Amino acid sequence: MEQRKPTMNDVAKRCGLSVATVSRIINNVDYPVSDEARAKVQQAVRELQYNPNMLGRYLKFNQSNEVGILIPHISNYYYTELVSGINDSLMHTSYNVLLCDSYRNPQYEKNQLQYLLQKQIKGVILSTVNAETDWVCRLVPTSVSLVGIDQRLGGHAHFVGMDAEKAGEMAVRHLYERGHRKIAFASAPLGIPRYAGRLDGFVKQMRAYDLPLLPAYFRVADIDRGRENLYEISIGRRIAGNIARMDDPPTAVVCASDMVAAGMLQELQALGLRVPQDMAVMGFDNLTVSQLTTPTLTTVDPGVREVGAKAAELLLADMNKTAPEPVEWICAPRLIERQST
Amino acid sequence: MEQRKPTMNDVAKRCGLSVATVSRIINNVDYPVSDEARAKVQQAVRELQYNPNMLGRYLKFNQSNEVGILIPHISNYYYTELVSGINDSLMHTSYNVLLCDSYRNPQYEKNQLQYLLQKQIKGVILSTVNAETDWVCRLVPTSVSLVGIDQRLGGHAHFVGMDAEKAGEMAVRHLYERGHRKIAFASAPLGIPRYAGRLDGFVKQMRAYDLPLLPAYFRVADIDRGRENLYEISIGRRIAGNIARMDDPPTAVVCASDMVAAGMLQELQALGLRVPQDMAVMGFDNLTVSQLTTPTLTTVDPGVREVGAKAAELLLADMNKTAPEPVEWICAPRLIERQST
DNA sequence: TTGTATGCGTTATCAC
DNA sequence: GTGATAACGCATACAA
């Protein structure tokens, strides 16, 4: 009962024409064809429920019509935001988008990229798991367009990034202007480069203001596993406990991400502190959740959606050969003031 | 400068062997081959940076190694949760996963499915945009495994679902047991079948308790656009305003989803009502956000992740021909009691 | 143990 | 207007 899928040959036989004619009609190519033949083919296509096999076509062209997006984890809100930015731009094109997940595993990431290349995709937008990216441009031939997000990829790759360091500076500046002098930093593990960048900016601006950088005020979780979002929330909760119990607690805490900040916010309040009166809390990313917490969360928006849109734009330009030179584009962060500071 | 990608032929020429031998070595097929040939081929592969072209291989086999997931919207937390459940199971197999987004557009959805089929994928897991699914099994040949989520697809498709109606009943029962008699229902548009199902269950259980079904207590938003998550939140906020201003307000409100409930929660409190004392609020889905609101949100967990895992399991079984008959599996909902009721 | 030749479904070049 | 036929890259039956 397993029906074999009809091929163009079947269609041709059915209507007594050749595959050449059938192909021309199906592809609507600009070629003289009799109305009679066209009608016959269209009917046969309908009767057989013929659906063209792209593998044949792509092989012939030696080029597919697909672009890949490869991100560390689909269940992390940061990346879904990013993908939305990309998709919104790409959905209006004729390209087919393949979304792949590297599960924060460098080995898996490399495999996924290799699979995509083996399918002869035309372009890739890649946000790598970590800062080790040398292998990428060695793997991706120049005939495949390449855009790196968050991390530079070298070679012929374009780069779209966010200024994590500046974002970190902005957070400190905002708190300083609100009168805070004792400011802590709470983070998930710094293997994620944007968290490290935010910390760098934090330190830099603290120094610029000549504020104390107490070791006790740096709280970076070290284990790195569990379900993405929940994991960062639990880090926030845990660090909140630490901070609340300190002899000389800070008056404000900068969290490396909104998810960490959300956990922090909740636990601080559960421990009886008022936010922002007793402790101000800030995050980064401007995720949807930052509007749902009570109080709503002040955050630095790195421009994730804009970055996605720009990456898509660059990819398209490169595939059209209109962007021969590798381009760098950095999105400026934006402070979103809400109730938590 | 555009280098042509090396083919197997190039590898063969380079090491003075035939493509047959090269193919056998590259595929590690169980076939007698001299160590010398093996070494030569491996070196040539490295030197040329040869990467096999799957289009050729798939075409030859007339079968690819890929499965597709097609969902309404990647930026909707409900679906990312679902995809996570699927991926967690599929990542341990040799199948390649292609994630596609139908943008809540039925026409786009059909196109996406067609593209997947044209690429000769082996199986699809599909959560359709709406309840109109007749076209699906007409489009998907029996040689392609098919699993429907949320909506039945007919034909040879398996089905994994959640009991939305029962979930709706559970919500009412929970509130009733807490003493609530005047209960409202707030929802995003009912074009999304699970929202309609929850409403059905709500109505059924209200009738069973002989509770009043006042028209004013049914608040269903009618416009349907904007960014997924933010959109549902704003619906929740808007309906909160309506409810707070009523002459004879309910004492509890069931929201069709956690996102609607989160918006509701926030706005009610902003308007000076205490949750749950003045107004109890419930949601559905048990999304991560339901743990981040203040108060945390009581919700009915429909078992999204389990459903994803089960769908993956069924798909794999079907592709291995170990599940010849279409299977139906419905996940029982679970009440998650938190602070909002 | 290795090589030759064929075909997978498609498009394009040529001849008719 | 239409129809043979040769690629595209790969895997394999068969020959050597």
C-alpha cells in the first residue's frame, strides 16, 4: 500500500508529453508552450497529486534555496527573541528558513553546521555557544554567506553584535545617578560571552566612578546545567539569599540577565526586602518577562530584535552579492527605566 | 575566487582511485578495502576539505534523514515549550530536525508543509494554526510519518493531545472548592482551539455546579494581531480594566492562558485590587512566567513537555514501522496550585 | 580489493 | 512547440 511518490516522468507519461515540456510548464518558465499541453499537464499534476522533488532540482542547480539559523538553545527567551527578529525579515523572501539548535554543546554545534552545509544551504546566521570560533570560517566555504551574531567569526563572515560592555556601563551609570554607591553584580556562569562583557562594562564604570569593588559583591554561579530559563531564575534566587544575609549588603544589584533578575526580585521580596526601596535590581535583555514581574524590571535593552533584523538584512545582501566586504554592525544599548530601580 | 566545492570525484582523482572506493571508505560501509586506499582517501578528504553533498545521497536513496516540526509561532512560549519537549527526545537520534514557523497563517502553513515534503523528509510533527485540517492528510503521503499535536489530522496521522476541556473543568472545580461562585472567563480570540476547549470545559463545569453564566463575565478579545506574547498580556490588562469597573464583579477569573493571566494579575493590582483576596486569578499552560509573577500564578498544566516527548516517540516508532495503526494519546492535565487563588 | 556503469528527479541544451 | 539526452553528486550491482 506504500504509494511511490509520483515523479515528473509519471506526469509526462500520463499526459503523453515529454518531461521537458512538463518541466517547462511546471516551472512557469518563459517558453512557448501550447495551451493544450499546459492544460493537460496541469490536470495530470492534479490527478497524480504531483509534488516536485527539490532534491533533484537542488542537485541540478547545485544550490538550494535555504538558509540556516543556528542558535544555542531554542527554549532560552533571549534566542527566541533573536530568531523572531530574523524571521520577521526573512519570511517575506523566497528563502526557506531552517532553525537548528546546538544545545549549548560545541560538538553538537559543529555537527549541526556541517549538516546544514551538506544540504547546500545558501547562507547561515550563527550565534555560537562560546567564544571559540576559529573553526567556523574554516568549515564554511566562501560560497556560503555567513553572519555571526554575538561572536565574530572571521573569514568572509559578517558580524552583527551588541555592545555588552557599554550596556554594563549604562547599568552602573543609571544606578549611580539614582544615588547608589554600593552595587553588586549577580550572574550566571561567564562562559556566555555577553555576560562576561556586561561584567567588564560594570567593572569599568565602577572604577570610573571610583566606587568600591568588593569581592563579596561579585556573585557568579559556577555550575552550568538544567533547563535554560528555570536555571537562571534559580541562580537569581540563590544569589538573592546570599546578598540578603550579608553584613554590609549593597543597595543595588545588577543582574547579568533579566531571568536572573526576575529570580532575584522574587526572592528578595520573599525575604522581606522592598524593591526598589531596600534594594534596587536591574537586568539586561528587555525580555517580555521583564514587564511581568512586580515591580516591573528596569533593564538595558541590547536591541536583540534589531540585531536579528540586521543580520537577516546582511545575509540577504551577501547572498545577492551586494555586500562583498565583511560588514560589522554593533547595536547601541538602550536603558529601559521601570519600577525596580 | 569562488572556490567550487570539491566532490567525491575530485577526491577520487586526487588519490588515483575510483569514486566507488572513495564512497565505500567515506561511508564506512562494511566492505573489504585496503588500508592503503583508506589512508589515501582520508588524506585527500582532509586536504580538499571534502564535505559530502547530501542532495546526491538523499536523491539516490529517495529518502532524507530529516524530520520537520511545524508550529504556529516560535515566539510564543507555549510552542517553545512544546518544541523543547520534542527536541529533547529527537536530539539523541540520528535524525536531523527542521523547525518551521507558520506565522499563524494557514496559507503559509500549507506552503511550509509542502516545502518540507518536497525536501523528502521522513516525518512531520505538526501543530496546525486552526481546526481546519482536512487538507493535511491529503497533502502528506502515507510514506511520510505524521503526528498531529493539539488537532487531529486524520488519515495515517497519529495524534497527541491535551485535554483542554478537562483542564477548563479543573479550573472551575478548584475555584469552586475555594468558595468562589461568581467566576469570569477571560480569553484571547477563540480561533486557537485549545482556548475554545478550555472555555467549553469552563462552561460545562459551571453548569454542573449550577453557577450563573452571566454574559458580562465572558470576556473574549476579538482583534487578533501584534506580537504573540505581548499581545496576550495586553489582552489580560484590558480585560482586567473591564472587570474591575463592573458593578457586580466576579470574585475569580479564569484566563485562557498564563500570558493573559499575567497581564490580568498585573493590571488588577495596579488598579488597587489584591490578588487573591479581592480577586482570584488562574491561568493555563504552566509556563515559566507563571512562576515569576507576584503573586505566583495558579495554573493548569496541560503537560506540554510530555506531549512533545510523546509526539517524538510516536514519530520515531512510525518511521521504524513499529506503529502501523494510528495512535491517539491524550495527556491528562494537572492542577498547579500557587499563590494567585 | 578495485573499477565501471547506471539511475535517483530535475533542468537545460540541443535538435527536430 | 516539442522531445531526446546529458548533466548534477552519490551509492551500488556487477564486472574484473
